[in-house]
Amino acid sequence: MKLLFQQLNPTGERSHPMADLNTDVRYIKGIGEQKAKALGKLGIFTLRDLISYFPRAYEDRTTLRPISALIPGETACVQAMVAAPPTLSRIRRGLELVKLRAVDETGAVDITYFNQAYLKNSLKMGQTYVFCGRVEGTLLHRTMTNPVAEPEGRRERTGRIVPIYPLTAGVSQLLLIRAVRQGLDACAGKLSEFLPEEVCRENGLCPIGCAYENVHFPASQEALEEARRRLVFEELFLLALGLSGLRSRRQSLLVTPCRPVDMEPFYRALPFSLTGAQRRCVEEALADMCSGRPMNRLCQGDVGSGKTMVAAACVYFTVQNGAQAALMAPTEILAEQHYRSLSPLLESLGIRCVLLTGSVKGKARQSILEQLSDGTAHFVIGTHALISGDVAYKDLGLVVTDEQHRFGVAQRAALSSKGRSPHILVMSATPIPRTLALIIYGDLDVSVIDELPPGRQKIDTFAVGTGYRERIYAFLRKEIAQGHQAYIVCPQVSENEEMPDDRKAVTEYAQMLQQEVFPDLRIAFIHGKMKPKEKEAVMSGFTSGKTDILVSTTVIEVGVDVPNATVMAVENADRFGLSQLHQLRGRVGRGSAKSYCVLIADPKTEEARQRLRVIAKTSDGFRIAEEDLRLRGPGDFFGQRQHGLPSLKIADLSCDMALLLKAQAAAEELLRADPELTRHGAVKRRVQELFTQNADTLN
């Protein structure tokens, strides 16, 4: 096997007789055990993984400029001859310089390489190379530092459109380029076309072999665009088919329909009237629960739109039907807050509520477990503790998950498995562009609360530089003097030598404020690394008004509800995403008093400045989410992807939405003609492969 890619055919050319898409990459010439381990960090284990590891960008190195046309500050390629033997200088331990001069008919350029001593002997005087890199110096004395260098005519990393891959330690661009080249050569005949002929024809898709070749080594810009279009369509087409399968599997399940319930006692018990949007969402959910099929619905709304009351209505409906309900929140702070806000309302309607989190221990925990198993407890609110192995329910009829993007599909499924196909209601206060929701929540029906309760005031938002900090402190003091409270959010917990000095640290910052700025005020801090009881004590003190200023990390980003807080100040605001800033802003403006959000930052990039302008200009969470998606792309939209659906390898939902709609239409048409894909076995296998790569999805 180790000679897999080193065998010669009768003509003397290299051949790959034993290679297939499942061949281990360690058998590729030049890889071996160590480099295979490094490739494994990138998710590359087989030849299929290798050729499906798509470039993140490309550099067009097809144009060669004469030295006299090189402009400092630009990146360019030049063909030049090494005019003298390269020199090696050891400046100090750990720093070696190789210097050389390259010339053409129009001038000279001085080139320096750092810590690449081998180049002293590999770059030969009198030989011509192509150098590609950033031009520095002046028009009279041009220089380049660490340019790519390649003998003229080789055209491996120059003279063509060159792929740029995401890297990890031990893997270089050249290693990947050579490995992918060998992988494509070995698998060229193994890439069988699996998309139906009519789908390719109607959507103008190039053949699969052509797509893989040109996405890695494009013959031209046009060939690259065609290749990428084919692969993006393919990925979104398979995803659409898989999501349709999840949905149809859910719809094929039958459960005992809930009986209609008079909801007026619930509505009368509320201290306010629900908005029209809330009523609509409740009606959609109750219709699902009466349909004879398990509900699987996302209730999505902006900050403060009242999703929790929709969930409460569903809980009331479930309990009136003789079943139990559970609400799972991502943090103990949020679970405890839900318990404090919902239990008085529901208990007044005869619904027994309990709270189960990781910090509930001993006899208290045992008592709750007994109440859940014998049905004494009708509704439980908690964290991941709800899916612990020893938690059993008498008859779990409704599962509510809050802030769904923080849970994997497996966690949602684990809670659902505690009952017999219970109804599922997912709540999300993270506004998601509707187009992206098609992918992230593709197996859910979607309800949107698109209006805020009456009386909610607009929060005035200001983006200011750090030079305004003294004025901000004065404004905070003024608000607190009027009996209000404030949040100050910082990006990290404590000072870290690896982080820039200007990143504010929660513990040190709170101490500084208490000692130097507000010695007469009551200041507390909270962060995710504190013990649950410590966090509970801090939040309780702030909620009850015993704390004037709460210095926090983003642990208070979702759900925290303190109506008396009127100011949200965010330090280093340029380090947060737009949707995250919108969530933080939503922690104030929850009472009757005028509220403010102050974003403090000295942004160094235009993108960061643009983010702050957007958040200051609009309070529409869905518009902000669309802008966040456009600025950051879907890969960063949630940070680490936790929702359990397959990651997209090449599609970019910020610019491929038109192709997504075409792929979905093609998938729907294929399923109408062949619902079980019995006549399209290759497509069915690829869908299964895509989804089983992320096994959570199938649970």
C-alpha cells in the first residue's frame, strides 16, 4: 500500500491502480504518518475528504509584470533572474535572513526571506524564477519579503489561478496543492455522476469531474465560476433533499390528537393582552398539537417580542390535555429567570412547576425526580439536567427549547426521547434571516412574532470612541441617581498576556470602577466561569436593586430581564457581532423608563465601523441579522455551529441564495416524481452520507 501512488505503468508514467475515494491519505506520496495526522486536524482522512477540501480563496497569478511596472503596496508576480549568489545572515538566535537581487531587462528588485535558510542553495544565480508577493520599498528601490518563488515554466504556484486553502500547523499551501493534484489524478475516473441528467441539463451544470478539477486548479476565471456553481448547487440540492426527508419522516408519525381546550382562563390570568402576532403563533402551535402529528415548530421573534408567553400558552394547553411539559434553557441564569416569571402565572392556574438544574442536588433533586415520574409535577424548567439518564417523566407531551442555536439536534432529540413523540416548540430570540432559517431550521415549521408589545420604547443607541469614557461615566452616575441601574459588558473574564491590553477584563474592570470611579456606588460582576450559586446571588442582587452597576461578560446576553436597568454600555464593541450587540441591547428598555445603549470602541477596520453604524441606526433585529450575515458570512453567524445540520463546505448563504432557491425547487420536483428516491439510488446514498457525517441530525 505504501507504494500506492508510486507505481509505474508499462509506459513509464505514474499510475494509481489501487486508489479509490476511501483510500487513506497517508498513502499519498510525500504525506506519510505525521503529515496525515496534521491533515486529520482539517478533517482530511481519505481521498474523498482531500478532493472535497475546497479552497477558501484564489490568487490570480497569471499576469507577469516587468520590474519597472511594480508598484509598492501592491501584490504582483514578476519573472526575473537571480543576479548574484544569495547570502545567508544569522542576525540572532531564531532569526536568519536570505537576501538576493533579481533582475530583468527593466530593473532590479531586492528580495528577503526570513528563516528559510534552505533557499540560499535552492535559488541559483543565473536562473530565472517567478516571484509572487507584496511589493515594498519605493519606485527607485523596490523590495519583496518572503515572496513565493518558482522556476519559470513550472506553473505549480505561479502562472495560473492558484488555490488558497485553510491551513493548520504542519500543513503548507504547497503540500495541499501537491496532495490535491495527486488525489484528483488518482480519482479522476472514480468521480461518477450522481445528479440526475435532467437536473444537470435544466440548471446548466458542468460534469462532476470538470467541477472538481476546476474548483482546485481553474483553467480560467469562467471555468472556476462554472465549477463552483456546480458544487454549490450539488451541496444545496442534497441538503434540501435531506431536510425534506426529515420533515416527511416527522409528518409520517402519528400521535393521539390533543383535544381543543378553552384558553380563556389562561388569557384572563395574564396581566396584559397578547399581541396579534403572539395570538397567531399560539393558534398555529395549538393547531399542530390537534393535528394528530407531532408539532415541530420554531417560534422566532425579536428581543422582547413575548415568545415566552407563547410557550406558556402551549404548556397550559398540554397540561389541560393531561400531559407534562418541559422547557430547556441553555444557562442556569435563564432557566431560573423562566421559573421566576412563569411559575406564579401557571401555579395560579393549578399547574405544578418545578426547577431542575445542575446545582439542584441531594434530597431536593430526588423529590423533583419523583414528582416528574409520578406526574405530580406538570411542568419542569431546567438546563441540560433535564436530559440526564435518571430523569423520567410520567407522560411528557411538550418539549420547549429556548435559544435553540445553542443546543445540538441530539440534545433536543434526547429530551424528546423522554416521551412518546412529544410536541416540540423551539424558541429563538436570535433573529435569523428567513433565508438562513430555511437551512438551520429546515426540519421545523416557522412562526414569527413580528410585532413588539405596546409600550416598549425605542432604545437610543450611540457608538462612541474611548475618548468619551469620562462622559459615559458621568451619564451612568446621572441615571443611577434617578434610581435606575446599568450594565457594562466586557469581552473577557480576566487579563491575559496573549490578548491586547485594550481588551477589558470583567474582574479587574469592576474593581477599578469600584475603587477609582464609583466608590460610592454598588458594583458587582458576573461571568460564565463563576459557580452557579455565585451567579445566582449576583443576579438576584441586581434584580432586586441591591446593585447599581453590573459588570459582565456576554453571559447576560439572552433572557435576563431587569426592568429597572436603563443603560447598556459595551466596551470594545467592535469585537462583537451585530446580532450579539442587538441581544445585549435588548437587556435594557424592558421597563417604562427611557433606555440607552452605548457602544464604546475605536474600530480599526472599515467592517467594524460599518457594524457599529448599522446597530446605531436600526433596532430591527431581522434587518440587523441580514446585515450580520452579509458582513460576516454564515460560517461566523453563530460562531461554532451547534444546531446539528451538516456544515456547508462550499456554499455561502450570503451570496448563494439564488442558487439555493433553484436547488430547492429541483429537489421538490425530484421528490414529487420519486418520493422515496427509489429510482435515484446514487442521490439517496449521497444524501445519507451528507447527513450521517453529522450523526446528531438523524437522532
